Amino acid sequence: MIDEESSGPLEAEVEDEPSVRIAIVHEPQLDHGKVDLFKAFLEKEVFQSTKDVILHLAGVDYVNSIALGLISLAAVMCDKNGIRMVVVCAREEVLKLFVISGLYKAIKIANSLESARLKLAPEASQVP
């Protein structure tokens, strides 16, 4: 298991708003050296959320297959708990991983925080 002493802390933060939790990852590479810390972050900040979630991969340039699987698991856990989740992929290299893997079919993807907010906004049919 990789701990903070050998790999350093995960560069990430959380912003809680009234109806959404924004989990922002600034870590450049979600690889074998950070995957355990990323898992712990998701378990604490996303899996247990009682609000809709935006997982913003703000500073991420590289995502390995294990981290991609953890993002998929986070989406499943949110769905199981009745929580909607959108992943923001601001970088084309990361977005391509979601397209190539086919995860874009199962996980809502946005290219900006504003776009993610729109995907979580109530649908027009629900507005009186």
C-alpha cells in the first residue's frame, strides 16, 4: 500500500455548496503512486456524499486504469445512493480515456464546471 510518506499527499480539495459537492483533483498523475490516496479521497468525499457530486479532474493529465475503475465505482456508488455524479474532464488527453474505454456511455462527462452544473440542473420538464 502506498502511503503519504512514500508518495506525498494527494493534491485535492472539496467545495460544498447547498446542493452539490465539488471534489476537485489537482494531482497531475493518477497513477500507481497515488491510486490508494485517490481511492481514500473518493471513499471519503464522493462515495458517502448526500449531495450530487461533481468530480473535477482539474489538474489531471494522466489517469491509469485502476483510477479509471475507481471513478467508475464512484459513479455506481453515487447512483446506488440516489446521487447524481458528473466528471469534469478539462483536458483532452483525459477525456479520450473516457471515450476509448466507453465509460462516457455510463458516466456523465462535462468539459467545464459550468457545463457540469447544467447537467445537474433540474430538467425543464420538472419546472412548473
